[in-house]
Amino acid sequence: MPNLIERQRHIIDFTLSSLLRRKGKNCALLLVYTLIVFILASVLFFTHALKREAALLLNEAPEIIVQRTLAGRYQTIPIAWSDRILKINGVISVRPRLWGYHFDSAFKANYTLTVPAGNPPQQGSIDIGSGISMMRGANRGDIIAFTGHDGIPRSFKIRNILEHESQLLANDLILLSEEDYRDFTGIPADQATDLALRVRNSREYGIIAEKITRIYPDTRPIVRTEILRTYDALFGWRSGLLIVIFSAAILAFVIFAWEKATGLSAEERREIGILKAVGWETSDILLMKFWEGTVISLTAFLVGIILAYLHVFFTSSALFAPVLKGWSTLYPAFPLTPFLDLGQVATLFFLTVVPYTITTIVPSWRAATIDPDAVMR
Amino acid sequence: MILHPGILALFLSSLLISLMTIYAASCGFMILRRWDIDSGSELQLALERRTCLISSIASYLLALQLLSLFLFIQTADSISHLFVGAMCAVGTLTVNSFGYPTLLLKVLNFILAGLWLILNHADNRGYDYPLIRAKYLLLLIMAPFILTETVVQCIYFTGLKPDIITSCCGTLFSQGSRGIASEILAIPTAPMKILFYSCMAATLAAGARLFLKGKGSYIFAIMSGVTFVISIASIISFISLYFYEMPSHHCPFCILQKEYGYVGYPLYALMSLGTITGLGVGLLQPFRKKETLGMIIPAIQRKLAAVSLFSFFIYTLIASWPILFSSFNLKG
Amino acid sequence: MISARGISKVFNHGLPNEFAALHPVSLDVSLHETTVLKGPSGSGKTTLLGLMACMARPTSGRIFLNEREITSLPERFLTEIRRSTFGFIFQQFNLIKGLSALENVMIPAYPTGEKYSILRRRALESLEMFNLGQRADARIEWLSGGEAQRVAIARALINNPAIIIADEPTSHLDSIQSREFIDIMTDLKAKGRTIILASHDPIVYDSGLADRVVEMRDGRIANEIKSS
């Protein structure tokens, strides 16, 4: 047994030194390999991080949201409706919510306005997200002005800067009091944006939603899990699509790798011939080739992943955020919460290292079966 | 069909595995037909070299099968919330009737690849390729299973349709229209416990006998196979419950998650190692008569039995740990 | 003892460019004897050397190494026998460029899994024996022809083989270096090694080294001279 380990060590040593002796050739391969891993890893990390942001955001969302539609378009909902909905069995509470978006034409940014359920700011003061704070250069205690629905600017005192686990949620948020909200947006006093329901039993979601549509046929109940699923499928689909697009790149890479692996230089052939002549066996050469592939793959894989991690979580995916986010134009730039899971790494491994390794099996074997007496001829 | 990256990766790997298998099988077929150990012809030399390639392909195959098994469960788990009522991989696998067959085929192929490598190892030790025919027959038997796996997996994935909001009227009324078993059928706990421990004891005894006296290879191999099935049933029936500390969560996959310290990985790894090496003992038994392997096979069998015994023993220890020491009580 | 019984070698069998490098040939080489295969290039001596040293398999015929038939052995067993029984010195030295002399000497022993420290010590001792102790860490391309030749000899000896095989060992050496080589071989012979050389250099086959000179021509044994 120690013999076997020692043999592996010798062969790894030899492989490393022979890789270093052929820096030029391996450099190009390593570069392309790393690039492929980097691109795919960026796609995966980014969509996954977005999915996670969405999930965090929805964690706090109510179980069922009831919206009203008018001629198929979204409409504010009368607060009075909540009484009848509350009478449905299984509904614990109904809360009319007030929220919406505000476009700041001066800074070309979209903000989310919300009246929080608990601890709302006093009339005349607001809490703002860190993104807005940064963009407008406004801090705690400052006075900040926004233009209301009627074109008249209103000024608010900043009570707090919001920090949150999910950057997506808090970044563009403005919290304000109900009175200010109605004054700012012009929503009548008896109307709300939508109704948020708390429901005790998850199995009753469907039945309750059905009952609501029976009472108010022009409402649209949305169940939380459904939103989550939709987001998830959307992001999953987007990253899947990108991978399909990049599969052409993977294919090109595989062809490149095949080229590199089959095109042994005369020098390399001679070396393998020498090794075989002096007593290395086919399986020793195969082992050497295996370690060679492992070293290259591992280097490219690790470097690619680290670069992608930095790219996604520290530069906010500067390279292809527009394709993936879709709605990024609506939001101020926000940093994503770093996150990495095993399934993603395995997926990446299958998309990059596995094709590379399989591509090199046959060429390695070809190299390993060079006749030992080749060097004598 | 869901364009999930994990699914794409599995597609790709199955495709590559199938291509490799077809290549290896066609080489194997050629070897079976043209093999002539006494010939010094260039064809014979080429065939001999090809056996080296196929061994190397088979080793990669084993590694890939293992990885794809992992990714398959991981992916099934991560897309489970796309299906109403699915809580983890169990739910995703029951979305259509091809989920579990895919999983079973993956496990089967993994075991077959392991057995092939054992046979290959024994063959490489003999001076005259004593097991060459057996080896390539087994490869030809394996090939259809691997190809079937690819096809079944493909059908399974293309049949997955997520429940999502499609238009302005929510799809939520689809909820409940499809019955997904979010839990696997519970097997009664008490009889299962007795069965598990008596089976394990019998296997360990058979293994010890084989290791010490060199007798009872077939019994041990059969016991290993039986232990595999019973172990899985036991994980579902009661072992997992102690890790979850929940009296009704019979799930063989959630123990693979971080929440439970990834304890599922050592459990399943030890169980498959024990089973593959145990079955390997029986697989080698009929070839003891080959003259060049007369001395070699018993030695290999002894080693395999030792590995198998060790794996099963540690497996039982890990599985029993929470049963013995946790405050959680099933009857509670 | 190596005995070759009617061995032949045909390259590209069945193809239009079929070429018989060796017609059926029988030859016995006893241990502790030095045999020189003599003949012009293309006479088949390198092929015969390669076959007897388990480098390749004959197209027909059988080879016995100490009574054991080795012709039909799978490649990996053949390699093992080759590694432990034969040490090779090639015409172009065949040292690996970019590696040090020491590493080159150690290479044949890597697959045996010998402990690194022991292997290194043995390789160093072997280099010192050939006055190359100071050049151990020098890269191969920095060595002179004679030094490279001695590194190649040290490499051939690292697995402590019973038989040393040398194919045209002096073709890249000047006369002084060639004589030096003969001296080393004579020394090894005195230590009980079997030596088989293929050469068409008079310095080699006319030296007192050879117990036996086998002359080859056109893939056949043409003449045999026993000295002493």
C-alpha cells in the first residue's frame, strides 16, 4: 500500500514538472478553460443570487394577496371589502396595504413607497433605503424632497436609513406614514393598493382564494408560494437559456481541448516513448495524463469560480447583468448577498470539467500506447 | 421541460456517459469476437491495448455515475418548490412516473460499474487475461442499462411542468388537482428495526466467516445485496426519523442536506461501498478455478470482504448513534 | 539466459508497405557474457535487440527468459520484466530535456513506488560512481556528450538490472569518449552483468569486451565469431 501511494507521488511530481516545462502550450488551454468556467459560473451564481433575493423578499410577504382588476387592469381595492373577506373560515387577518412606485425624474431612478404595518414614521418624516441614501447623498436628519402626483414637491425629514439582509428589498425603499402616502400619491382614503391576508393552514390557500373570487369576481388572489415558483422558474429558465447559448462556447472549448490533447508535439511523443522504454507501463502514462488533466481542470475550475464569485458579488455582474436582470433599469444598482451552494458547484463541474475530462480520455490513451521501442527506431 | 442548469448538466453528462458506453461496448464486442491470446499479430496487440482504454473509461464511468447520482438528487431537491405540494426531492421524483425509475437505474448502474472494476482488477492480476470474456460480457450487459437510464431520465425531465403563474388569472386552482406524495409510504417501525439489525448481524457474521475461514462467498454476496435493500428501507422507515427528530418525516433525501450535517453522504457511501465489495466477492467466486487466478482470487476476496465488513459496521454505528443517544423517542 | 526461437518481426502486416525487419532468427545469449550484434544499419540488429529486451512482441516465434516463455505475456507484465531485468542505453541517449541529470536517472524507478529519499540517494551514488556528483542538478541540455552518455548509463543501472542493452552506444561519441564507454562496460561486465550491444563501430566490436560477435545482414544472422 505505501508503495502505491509513493508511486502516485512520483508520478504527480513528474507530471507537475512536465507541465511546468510546457508552460506555453498549457497556458492557452488554461486561459480558455478558466474563461469558460468563469462565464458559466457567473451565470449560475448571478441567477441563483437573484432567486435567493426574491425568496428572502417573499418570505415576509403575506400568504395571500388580493388585488382588484378592472377590465383586466390592476386597480386599487376598497378597504371595506376586507370585512367580508375576514369572515371566510381560515383567514386570520386582513390588512389593507398601501404601496407603490415613484419615478424620480431628476435621478432617473425608481423607488418603492410603502406604508409599513408596524412603527410607521410620523407624518412628515420618512425612512429610506441605503441605495437612495447613497444616490441622493442624504443622511439621517436631512431634509429630502420628492415631487408628488400633482407636481408639487413635498419635503420630508429622514428618520432612518434602512439596512436589510436582502439588498434587493431595502435598497430603493421609502417608508412613510399613511397620511403622507395618500397625500403624495393621491389614493382616496377608502381605497388601498391591495389586501394582505394571513391564513392559518397552507392547505386552505386554494379554497380561500376560490371563495374570494366567488364573492368578488373582479379580484385576483395571489398565493405566496405561487409567486416564488414563478420567480424561480423565470430565473432558472433565464440561466438555462444562457447556458444553452454558451453551450456553443463549451463545444468550441471541447474541440480546442481535443486538439490540444491529440496534437502531441514531437518532443512530447519522444518523452512518452522514453518513459515507456525505460520501464513505465501504459497505466503509468495514463495515470500521468490523469493527473495532468486534474491539475489543469482544478486550476481552471477554482480560478474561474473565484473570479466569477468576485464578478457577481463584488462588481454586481458588470458584464451581463442587463441580460439576466431584465428589470435592472427600474432599480438602482444593488450589491447581491454572497452565496454559494454545493449543487451549483456540481452543476458547473458537469458542464465544464466532465466534458473536458471525457474529451481527453482517448487522446491520453493514444499517447500512452506509444510503442516502447519507438525511441529505438 | 424546465431549463434548469442542473437538468442541463445531467442531460449533458448522460449523453457523454452513453457515448462512452456505446464506444466501450463496441470495443468490447470486437474483443469478444477477435480475441486470440496466442497470436502475436498487430490486431491482437491493438485489442490488448484497447482493454486498457476500456478499463480507464469504466473508471471514469463509475466516478461520473456517482457524481450524477449526487447531482440528480440535489437538482430534484432544488426544483421541488416548482411543484405544488412537493417539499423536497421526494415530491419532485413523483411528479411523473419516471422519476424513481431514473434514480433506481442510476443506483443500479453505479453498482454495476463498481462490480466491473472489481472484475477488471482481478483480470489484470492474471498472466493470460483470464477473465477477458466475463469482463466484456458484463460490459455488454451493462450497456443497455446505461442507455435506458439516459432515455428514462430524458423522458422524466421533459415531462416536468412547473406550476407557475401563467397569465393574469392565477393558476392556483391547479393546486390539489395533482396528488403528489410528499412523504414516502411509512413502513412500520418496530418490525423494520428487528429486520435491520438481524440482517446486519447475519451479514457481518457471514463476512467474518469468509474473512477468517474463506468460506461462504455466495452467502455473503447475497446477504450484502439483501442488506442494501433492507438498509434503504430502514433509512426510510426509522433511521432518518432519528436524524430529523420528527416522527413522520420518512424521507431518504433530506438527510443529505446541510440541516442534518450531510450525514446522508457517509451513510449512503458506506452502504454502497459495503454492497459493491460484498457483491464483488460473489462475482469472483466462479473464477477461482482459473489456474492463473487460483491464488489471486481468494486474496482479493478476503480484501473485499474486509472492506465490506468495515463499511457495513461503520454504517450501522452511524445509523444507530441517534437511536441510542438522542433524546428523541419515536413512541414519545 | 535469453533464448530466441525462430523470432521474426513484420511491420505493417497485411498493408502495402509491409516490411519484414527480421526473418526467423534463433539466438541464445547466456548470462554473464557480452554479446555484440554487428552489422550495417537496417540489418535488423536493433529490432532483434528490442525483441529480446521485451520492448516489442515478435510477429512469430517465442522468446524464453530463464526458461520462462515471455512472448505471450500481456504488455504490463512484459513491462515489469523489462523494468526489472533490462537496463537500456540508447543511441541518442534519450534523456528528457528540461530535467536535471538526477531526475533523469530516477525516472525508471518511479513506477516501482520506491521511497523518494532512498531512491534519490541511490541515484546520487550511481552518478558519483560515474564522476557526475557535481552535475546532479544540472539540466540535461547543459551536459557534454560524454557526460550525457554516463547519465544514460546511470539511468540504465538504477533498477539494478541483470542485463544491460545498448543500441549503437558510441555513434554520438568521439573516439576518446567511446573508449571511456568501453572501459565502463568492461567494469560492469567484471561485476557480473550481462551485456548485449548492437553496433557497427569497430571500437566496440574489436575491443576485448565482446565474448561473442554476431554479424547480421538483411534481417538474418550472417556469421558468428566467438572470441576467447
